[in-house]
Amino acid sequence: MNQTRTFLIFALLAVAYLLFMAWEKDYGPQPQPAVASSSSAAVPAADASVPGAAAPAATAAVPGTTTEASAQLITLSTDVLRLTVDTRGGTVVRSELLNYPSVPRTKKDPDPAPVRLLDDERSQYFVAQTGLVSNQGTAPDHRAVFQAAQTSYALAQGQDELKVDLTWTDASGLKVTKTFALKRGSYVVNLDQKIENGGSTAWQGNAYEQLQRVAPVQQKSWWQNFSDPSSHSFYGAAWYSPEDKMSTLPFTDFAKKPLNHAITGGWVSMLQHYFFVAWIPGAQDANTYSTSVINPDTAQPVYLIRAVGPSLSVAPGQSVATASRLYVGPKLQGTLDTVAPGLDLTTNYGLLTVVAQPLHWLLSQLHAISGNWGVAIILLVLLLKGALWKLTAAQFRSGAKMRKLQPRVTALKERYGDDKMKMQQAMMELYKKEKVNPMSGCLPILITMPVFFGLYRVLMESVELRHSPFFGWIHDLSAPDPFFVLPVIYILVMLATQWLTPAAAGMDPAQQKMMKVMPVVFGFMFLFFPAGLVLYWVVNGLTSLTQQWLITRSVERADAAKAD
């Protein structure tokens, strides 16, 4: 029966692994072929029609340049964000997250370049655009050239908000002003589009917001993809509605499952590991959300998600303003829902969300107390072990009793030989007589497994652990242990656990060899895993080993007392 329990555990893990691989195949990031760099490479503007309005004609623009001399790049800087805005359409073509270095800080490089999320480089193309369209007249879409008073704007000392105006005028008397407003310490950019009609006829049209990007180029080996948490994170589009909550669309499904849906009180976004960008229209505005693929037959197509607002009408001499918000930043859980409902879901835990979100909250509270994310991981594992102590104790107590009965089970096998029916009956009578339930150890595993898988997802997705130091030689919990100390400790813990739980009598020799080599195999895998994840497994293994040893000793002492 001990073999049966072991088989069930491995079968459950195998099923979980197969489900995960199936999910990766359907929804995981797919490698894209590399694109040769060329000065003539062009990223086309959106050529999908805008519902309810005239679509702008498709054009091409070379990223980072303009085809008209009057267009220019301007920078908007706060304490946490530096945006580069192209006056062609007021497009945000670059965003640098000043508090998030692209690589860990070192003595040789104490001030590395910040993470660039939005980017107009061809291979990383990712931009945020806005515009107006009209069926009855001119309208500045995301290719119209606006004017700015200067080329650089920065939040001054003691200033809490930075506002920048871009203006566009038409011979018919139409004037549009795009106002960017950035606040200190915030990753939210408020964008207002004010439409002033100085003409003699009413203007009608729609405002829209959209994100365009190429799929990230993956040039890693299969082993790097396996061990790198970013390879298992979701990359693609996402949107939210109060009714359906968050929905996702991987890049591979853009052509097969296009979005075209009217939503009020939602948002659209592009997600990746640790960071994301989202357009958040007015909460009361009914927007039409859609997706499309631009140049789908090229080596690196552009993926688009768009929100088109309700119809606008501006009488002569009147003005109308639209408001939307752009989030460009990290997946800071616990704060995003204050920006917009459902934005916390951008940290995509999938089926484990109901378990992972409370665990992240608890991990954050422990970090607030300890001031160190590594210590917080240790404390969280200890708390979980304490909360689940009785359940796991039942598992280890069952194992200790089964271990005690192994000599008698071996004797039964020798007595009945190949008569499996009589062997099973004799074993059941033995377990009944000794009051041992061989299946009692399975239920605790089934209950605790989602908890610890949920914690595993939290540690993979938490941007707070990115480049966070622990102690001593571990300077980055999101990178592998540089001296492999934690993986070696893990191997020793697993070998000790294996020694404390000898293989069941009658186990196939091949299975015994496999069990002996498993700690080394897993330890080798953990050589390249992020130190935070390995720390979690080491602490979890040490606490399990300690609990198993204590319970085994208590069972042996109880048996010795009865014998006396």
C-alpha cells in the first residue's frame, strides 16, 4: 500500500505537469523568428477599421523617426517615470521605469539603465497611442502632427503634478489639445483630449486609445526557458469588464480569436512578466474593444488592442473633452485595484488566483515586518507549515506506522508469493488489526499541494522580489544562487528525507534507483532556478524533515512504551 500511495502522489504530479505543459502550449509565450535590423524597417500604423467611424488610412513610419520635419520627440520626467512622446499623434514611444534597473546594481555598475517598457526599437516595438476619427470631417488620428512648446519637461522640486499640452489645429477651425498629466510617485498618466470647434458646422467623431506591440523575441535554449520564471509568465493582450472580469488573449490566438466587444467600466492592456501597460477609459463610457494583427504574414507581426469611445458631437463655438488614463509600470499587487477595478488581476496566477492573492498579501505583510523579502519567504513557509501542521502530521504518522509494519508486510509477501488476492486480503487484515489507514497520508497532500503551488506562483510573479537581496552571497532573489549553496543544501535535505523514509519493501529495483537519484536531479535543476524559489523549497524541505523526524521519534517512543 505504501507503493500505491507513492504511485498516486507521482501520478498527481504527472497529471499536474501535463496540464501545465498543455497550458504552456496554448497560452505560453511563443518564440518569434529574429528580424534582421534595417534602417528601412517599418512598423505600420493600425489598418484595422475603427467601429462606428472612418478608419485612418494605413501608413508606415520608421520607429524613432518622423517623416515630417515638424514632428519631434519630447521627454516628460517625474521621480518614477521618464516618457518619450512623439508629437506625431502624441504617441508614447518609450517609457523608462526609473526605480527598476534593467540589471542588478553592482559595484562595477551602480547605476544601470532603467527598465524600458514602451519602446520604439523595431525588435521591441511597443507603443501607446490615442487619436480621434470622424466620418464627417477632419480629425487628428495617431499620425497627425501636434505642436509642443518645448522638448523637455520635468517635475520640479516640491511640485506634485506635471502637465504638458500638445496642440493640433485645422484650417476649418477645429482645435485639439492633448494634455498629459503625471503625478509624483505614480505610474498613471492622465490624458485629456479637448476638442474645440471654431468652425461653422458641428463636428462628430470618436476618441480611441490603443496599444501596439510585437511579440518578444525568445532566443533562449529549452533549459533557459524551463528555469527562467519569465518564460512561464503570460505575454499577450488582456482586457477587463465588470461582468466577465479579466480575459486574456495570447499573441498566437490574435488571428483566430479576434475581440470585438462593447464594455463599460473596463480597460485594455498588454501583459508581460513583472510589468504591463494598460489604457483605462472613463468608467462611465461605453467603449468598443477590439484586437487585430498588422502584417500577419511578416516575420514579426504587430499586435493591436484598441478601445473606441462613444460618439462625440461638438457644436460650432463649443468644446468637448474626453479623459482616459495610461498605466505604465510594475504589477504592484494590493495597489492596482485603487487605480481601476480588476487591475490587480494583471498578475496572472490563472487557476491559482484564489490561493495566490492572499498568500502575496501575507508575504507583503511579513516583508513590512522583516524588511527583507528572503526573510519574508522563510516566515511565510513557517506560518504555512504551522497552519497545516496537523494535516501533514497525519501524513508523516501514517508513514511512520507503515514503516514499522514493513517487516510483517515482507513476511506476508514471502508467504503468499504470487497469489495477489490472498496477499491483499492479508495486508488489509493486518492494517485493520494495527489500526493503520494506508490512505490517510494522501488527503493532507491533496489539501496542501494547491497552497504550496500557489506560493510557488507568487514567488515567480512578484515584482517585489526582482533584484531584491537576501543575505551574504545572494544579492538577487530573482537570479540563480551564484555559488549554488542553496541547491546543495536542498540535495542534502532530500537525501536526509529519503534516509528517514526508506523505500517500501518489494519496490522494484529500478524504482529504488530512481528514488535515490531524484534528489540529485532536482538539485541540478535548482542550480539555475531563481534563489527565492530555491530558498522556498529549502525551507519547506527542512521544516518537513524536522516534522517527520519528530513524529517518527514520537511513534517509536510510543511503541517502546507499550512494549515495556
